[in-house]
Amino acid sequence: GLTGLAMLTAGDAGALTGAASFVVLATVLALTARRLKTGPTDEELETVHLLPSIHVSLEPVHVRPGYILVAVRHPHSLGHLAAALQQVGDRDVVVMTARLLGLDVPDDGTAVSPTPTPEERFLFSQVTALAEQFGQMVHLSVVPAHNAFDAVIAAVVRERSSEVHVGE
């Protein structure tokens, strides 16, 4: 710092040009940042509407026989889904998750809500992001069951899957 100050006081042309450029650039960036900081007001934020997500259903998925079923449960463990999407060809891909009764939702004998839980929405957002990376379309399904194995078997039997991919 002292060397730079000495060069400026001595009148070195390169040091003066560099310092002037620095001051101009810092001023431009500060003004730009101040202009960008003014974000939307609270009233503007209240008028923002999110588009509805892809339809997630508890009902059977209508796909062509011979489809690939991919069971997912953890949003950060989707390697098996990536492998399935790489080899899908022209077959349909159904991505299902198990809604464990008594664990994910209460098992109090009431009807299971067809609305996805927040965890299922986050999981399926990760799934659709991965499917978009591979340029593939996937069908999303939630299967209520008491354990994940029963859910996968129910999905296979109900829809006649030809191939099943599971992770952990």
C-alpha cells in the first residue's frame, strides 16, 4: 500500500491511470448495486402467483405396458433415476414414491389425502429437474402403503411394469 501511495505522490502516469480507473469502476458498480437493491415491494410480492405443479396422483397411472418404474424416496439419492432415464428409449417412465402410513401421514383410518405432502413436492421437484436434464418425460405417482416394499410391489402389479429401478 505504501509503495502504491508513493507512486501516486510521485506522479507516476501508470499509477494515476490505474487509481482513476479503480475509482470510476467502483463508482459504477456501487450505483448499479444501489439500483438493483430496490426489489419488489410487499404489495408486489403478494400478487405473485405460482403455476401449479405437475399432476401427482394417488390413482393408477395410465401408461403403455412395459414401462419403467423408478421408486424414489430421498431427494438427494437419485442416481438410479438418472441411470433409468439414460436407458429409457421410447418407453414410459413412472416415478413413484411410497407414502408410508403411520410415518409420513397419520394412520388413523381416515382417507389418504390426494394432495402431495411438502416432502413429496420437494422430492418430485428434484425428479422433474433431473428428467428435464435428460430431456425425458416422467409420470409421477404416490402409493400409500405401510412399507416401501409393499408400495413398489403394488405399483408393479397394478400397472404391469417390465422393469423396476430402486435406489438405496
